[in-house]
Amino acid sequence: MNIKNTFRALLHILLICPVYAFATQYTVEVNMVSSINNDVTLTETQAMYFPNLAVNHFTQIGATCDTGTNQKGVDGLTANEKNSLCPNSAGKASIVRVRGNADALVRVYRGAAIQEQGGFRYAATQIEQDYNLGSQGIQDLRTEGFISLIDKSLVTSGVLTFNYEVRIVAQ
């Protein structure tokens, strides 16, 4: 018997013999008891701080001040009124405390878009990172800031206000 005849025989059997198929769907109920508490809080425990910025006719474009110790100028040499906006004056990084469930996993973004104002450019470290809040449900996050001189002609005495943010996603 060749393949053609075998196919015809099978087709004939299928046409003569009825074929039946059955399907049944079953359901299951599951009782869920949740003890998840998704409360996460952010509290700034230390505000970002910059010392007074000083600009004079010696100050170079690009001179900086940051939330660190400011012992080195923008050129890598010892900080002075030419290469630094705040020579040897310490700033402070922001510290934000995340508080949530013990051992919770959180994704944190902290930083700022570059902002320009009054002849200065502000930036903050941009970090996106996962953290485990540990057995106490706490994590302290440090955000550094940087200010640089970009245009002396726009500099006037006064207060400049810049923004940075901390965003969190908890699981």
C-alpha cells in the first residue's frame, strides 16, 4: 500500500466514524491573607548645604564648590580664590532616611537635572540603585551636590535655590 492509498483509507475512516472531543474547565479558590505593609517614608535627616560662594575678578570660569571638603580646585591644585568658589570650606551632603518593612527591597533614584541660575550650574549625583532595608527596615541615602561658575557677568549677591529629588519604588 502506498502513501496515497493509506491517506485515502484514513480519510474514509474519519468520515465514517464520528470523532468526539471533550473539555471541562475546573476552578479553584484560594484564600489570601496579606500581611504586607507598603508604607515607605522618606525623611531628610541632613539637608544639603553649601558654604558661602565667593566670586571675584580672579575666579576662573569652571571654578567649583561641592558638598565635600573643597580642598582641591577645579584644576586639581590646592583650592584658592582663583580655582574654587569656596576654598577649604566644607559643605554637607543630603542624607535621606528610607524607612519601610524589614528586609524590603526598594529601588531608589536620587539626583537632579542640571540647573543653571545666576551664572552658576548646579548638579547632584545621579544614582539609581536597589537596596535591601535590612532587619530594621532603614537605609540612609547620601546625595552630593556640585556648583560651578559658568558666566561671571550674571553673578550678583543673593540666594540661589536649586532642587534635587529622591524617588523610591518599594516591593
